[in-house]
Amino acid sequence: MKFAPLLSALCLFSLCAAPTVAEEQKPAPAPNGLEIPEGFENWAVISISHRLDRESMRVILGNDIAVKAARSGQTSPWPDGAIIAKVAWTETSEEDWPAAVVPGKLLNAEFMFKDSKKFAANGTGWGWARWKGPDRTPYGKDASFEKECIECHAAVRHRDWAFTQAATFR
Amino acid sequence: MKFAPLLSALCLFSLCAAPTVAEEQKPAPAPNGLEIPEGFENWAVISISHRLDRESMRVILGNDIAVKAARSGQTSPWPDGAIIAKVAWTETSEEDWPAAVVPGKLLNAEFMFKDSKKFAANGTGWGWARWKGPDRTPYGKDASFEKECIECHAAVRHRDWAFTQAATFR
């Protein structure tokens, strides 16, 4: 029993150190300093997509400014303050309805932050960031990772760099 | 100029009669009396799906009770008060990225309302309802339309009648 105090102390330490939802650490910022928006999982839907070329499924969410702009067609350009989130998963089949393709493993959460002044230097007026997988690891070794995002989105430069067009709810 | 007062009166009448977002009529209730939940377009996402057998895309949203239950895996059974919304669109291709399948025309908005007492009589504990297209026309001639919903969902009777499993955000 002489180890009891030590064991108690260890147990107490473990309890204190155990992460809880409330204490959960915020993911590290992206290499360009952008931070993952808190609570984006609860943002409203702008649209969805199924990338047949990547075998992945996506939901595109927006903060209030982005959703309002998208649903009213005010996206040429998108207003400053808009944030668009694209969450991607591997594709899989619904276990009881195999013809339905549904999200599998979480791949990443990508964000576009519109601020025409703050992000004028990269030529787009948007800040770009991506976090990988359930651990939400920031993507990119240094701030030059933005070039990858911008090169791909150059296909929609004429639509203020955003692929997503709002799905209609009525 | 003698028509001016009449014209003014007509203009005023037109302005009053013109529908605005605030005045927009609520859709008619479903034949079983259920009403379309106001503001469901802004509910958080539970999951998405692409029905290859129906060439349609869907987003599955939930009210707060449903989202909390789905994301914490408390869906055996789903709690009373949960409402699940499934919005379906035809599939189309993203105009600047053809390999991406995206929502086209709005098909319908379908709902499941969980109340184990109120909806015990139909054998599921859920109330069922569907509104069609942008005009949000209630589906079904009389309350027996619920049978169609239930027959299809019988495949997931063992999962409290709901196909959707929560997509993971972390």
C-alpha cells in the first residue's frame, strides 16, 4: 500500500491532463497565420459536391455574411468578411442502400477568407487555409502553400475565385 | 391629371400586395398536419449523399436536438424533439470543373419529426412529411402518404428508421 499516494497522485494528474470537449485545444494556425474558425461545423450550407475525379464528397458551408451573399447572388465580388468552408470526406456506400454514396473518412477542412484589402498582396483578395484530417493539422510548410490553392482556383478567377454557387432551397 | 389619385391608390395597393421575404406565405401543411419547420435552411449539417440510382444529391440537416444526437452517436433511438431534414436536388456538373457533380434543380425537402408518443400509431415514432420543388407543395393526397416513406425506410428500421449517420468533422 505504500505506493497508494503515488498512484493517487498519478491518477489525479491523468484526470487533469485528460482532454475534454471544453478544454480541447484549438488547432495550430495555418502557415500564413490564419486560424480555423470556431464552430464552423454549425454554419449553414451553401452547397455540396461529389468530386468524381477525387472520389471524395464535400459540403460547402459559410459564415452569415457568406451565406447571405451566396443565397442572394451577391458574389461578384463576395463581400469582405465572408468565410467559405469546404469540408471533404472520402466517398463510401451507405451500408443499407449501396447506391447512395455517403461521406467516409474526414479528409480536410479548407477555408477562404474574403478581405479585399488584407489579402490584396496574393492577387485574389482571399486568405486561404487548409487543415488535414481529424487532428486538424495545418497544411503547408510555409506561407507559399497559398500558391497551390490559387493555381487550382484560377479556373474560377472570373467568379471571384470561388467554385461554389449556392444550392437553392426554394 | 384626374387619374392621378386613382393611379396613386393602385400603386399603393400594388406595393402592399407585393410579396416580400418577410411576408412570404408559409407552405401549406402536409396531409398529416405537419408543418414545414421555419428556417430549416440554416440548420447544421448531419451528412450529405449522392443517390446514383436517382441521379440526385442530398444534404441532411438537423435541428439542434438532432445534430447533437447525431454527432454524439445518441441515435438508438433518436431523442424526442429531433427533426431531420433531407433536401434533394437533381445532379449536374460544375460549369468550370466538369468532374464535380453539384446540385441542380431543387426536387424536394423531406422531414422526419421524432416524437415517440405522438407518432406511435404509425409504428415508427416519427412523423413524416415532404414538400415538392421551389413552390413547396405538400406531397400526398391524404395522410396515407406516410406509408410510402415508411416502406422505403423499413430498410433501416434497426437504426430507428433513419438512413443518415453523422459525417465526422474531427
